[in-house]
Amino acid sequence: MSDFYDGTKLLSLSDLNGNKPEIFISTSNRSAGKTTFFNRMLINSFKKRGEYFLLLYRFKYELANCDKKFFNEINILFFPKDKMTAKTCAKGLYVELYLNGILCGFATSLNCADNLKKYSHIFSNVNTILMDEFQSEQNNYCQNEIDKFISIHTSVARGGGKQSRYVKTILVGNPVDILNPYYTALNIGYRLEQNTKFLRGDGYVLEQGFNKSASNSQNSSIFNRAFSDNDYMQYNLNGIYLNNDYSLIEKKTGNNTYLCTLIYKNKRYCVRLYDDNTMYCGDNVDHSFSTVYSVGQIVANVPLISQANIYLISLIQKCFKNGMFRFKNLECKEAIFNIFNYHA
């Protein structure tokens, strides 16, 4: 078995409905080789089948030297006789990438989504979109990032004489935040457990890997050992989500304050704050309690929590990010995660 990442199995999986997914999500601890694998795959696909690709970044400034960022490592490892160059187009809106003088792909940024619509014909031959580092360690996302992500895929997929065509989309990253906008939009977060290796959804598949060789290599570093107790280092070495814990299913007892009742998918859930500052979502509802909110659905005479109580949402998010939230079961977890979804 190779010491480095191999995405072959991920790319071979069907989605939850047995269909060919259009979104493939690859996560694992750092230095596992994910970026190298997918970058090499794109070049091989172009060389063998003439398939074009689009590299997707978050901000426009990241397009500078994108040819070098993408190609330098795989150039040394796998393609020593090849050369990649770049040409900036449309006043920096997108970049054309050339392999040995032949157009092979493009690069653009999420923040260019709106202006990119008029250039959709340029990308009519793109087969694959690749976004690396889709989870931000500093929570530095674009405003309305998912809307821009969908817009760019729509612009690319409507080319080739079709209103919509299949364009494989690959998201690569490290386990930073289970509440990242992509997991939230795809309803992934509440389904993930620590031992999840592959997760199938409607239109997507996700791989949650751990590369022991990469962890051991990082752990042997004298520099890293000096910071062995640091939370960032645990994320770096062990693939632990940097900003939160994501199991948290247990039963709670003890003194608590009843905060509210939630209605989600026509079921009622309670939210309680315990004396140890742990927040809890369960199904032992106090039906006499008057503070009731609906999550993502219209219920007669019940306000939507996303519009009615911003303070409570902020408190719930803060408790979760600090590892101070517990759930009775997966249904309770789903209800809370959908608060984040509708307030993203």
C-alpha cells in the first residue's frame, strides 16, 4: 500500500441513490498527498483524453502565479519534461493555463462568479472543476460563498450546446470546521462521525481519510513535537476537526434551564442549558413552555428561529464551536445543524 493518498475509490463510488455523483469531497489530515493526486489526475486526463479543467480559488488575488502553485510539485515528481504557463484574461477575471504551449485548463475565483456568467462559452469544454482548501482555517469565506460556487458550476455546465451538462466537481481539504458552508449546504455535518470513512449523499460522495504515514512523518519533526499539546498541531497530525468536536451524542442529566422548544420536520425538540454550561438538544419536551421556534419550515403561529432570535442562534453556534453541545440522538443533531443551515 502506498504511503500517499489515492482517490481512486472515492471517484468510483455511486451516490446515495446509485447515481454517478457530480461532487466528490476528499478530506484527511495534512500532507497526505490529496492535492498531488488530484493535480496529477487533471494533467493525465488532459494528456490522455484532451479533458480541460478549471481550478477554483476563493479570492481573485489567489489567481496570481496559479500555474506555479498548481504545477510545480507534480512537475518535479511526474512531469519533468513538461512546462506550464499562464495567460491572464478579461482583466484578471480568469486565467488560461497552457501545457507545453497548448491550452489545457483555466483558473478563476469564487468572487468572480457574477462577472463570469458572460464568459460561460469559454468553459464549454471543461470536464472537471477542482477546488483545493475548500475549508478555511481562519473562517475566511466569501460572502454568499455557496451561491457563488453554484453560479460558477452553472456557468461552466451550461456550455457545449447544453443547458446543463455533467461537470465533475472535486473539493479537497483538511478537517477544519464541520460547520463549513459546504457541509452545511449539503447537510453533511450532522451525519459525520469520527469513524466515517465514506459518506454518500444525493449527488455527492465524501471521503474522510487519515494517512498514518503523513501523521508519523509530521510527528517526528522536532518543531512539531515542541507544540504537541497545541490544538492546531492535533488537527495537523491527527485529522481532528480544528474548530469543533463532531460526535457529542450522549444523554445529559442534572440541573438545567429550559431555553426553548424547536419544531423540525413536524417533530418537537427541547434546547436546555445545563449548570456546567453545556447546551443540550433532546426530545423530552416541556409542552407548557411558551418559547417555541420553527426550524426551516412554516408552522402556524410559530416564528422561524432564523428570523426571531439571532442571540439564541449565536449562543448555540458558540457552544458547538467550543465543544459544549450535546445531542440525545442523530435526529436532535440534525435539527440543530439545520439552524446553522438556514442561518448560514
